[in-house]
Amino acid sequence: MSYVDGFVGAAPKENREAFRKHCEIAGEMFMKYGALHYVECWGDDVPHGQLTDMYRAVQAKDDETIFFSWITWPDKATRDAGFAKMMADPSMSPETNPMPFDGKRMIFGGFIPVVERKA
């Protein structure tokens, strides 16, 4: 069964193009190391909630936009091996490909699909 990594974070609105470029590089790497599908999304219609919301979850500032991302892998073993290779790859070092957002406020996790539908 497939495995999915999900991410939510906040990036400065002025860094949209830097974010896109960073994600282009990261996406190539994830695919190189076994991912089946890679998606990065820039917030467009992200409502503020009454009790909680994505902004609060990542402590977004007024000048930031929420991003939402996911990566689909064939299985957890491929994901674990792919992440290990990616973290060791020099092209993903902060000096080569700096994150245009505060990674400490990003939330993420690995998930086992329980329902999946395709057109």
C-alpha cells in the first residue's frame, strides 16, 4: 500500500518565487529517490477558524501565506530510504538550497491511506 507525507507551513508572501524554486529542486530530488507524486501548493482560499486553523498551527505571521504539500510513495520503506538519501544529498544542503520559510514552524507527518479514489 502507498504511503503519504503531508506538510503545512507558512512562507513570507514576498518569497513566493523563491519558494517555487526551492520546491522545484526538492521535487526533483524526491522523485529521484522514489516518490511517485509530489505536490506543493500556495495558499489561495485558506480561512481563519474560530478555534483553530492552519495559520495558528504553524504560527503564521500577517505577511505570510500558508503552503500545503504532499508526497506519495510506493510504501513506507521507499519513503524512509528516499528521505535518508535526500538528507545526505549535497544539493539539498541549506547552503545550496536554503528554505525560503521557517522550517521550525512547519508541521508534517507520514500517513497510511485508508480511502483512495481516482477518476
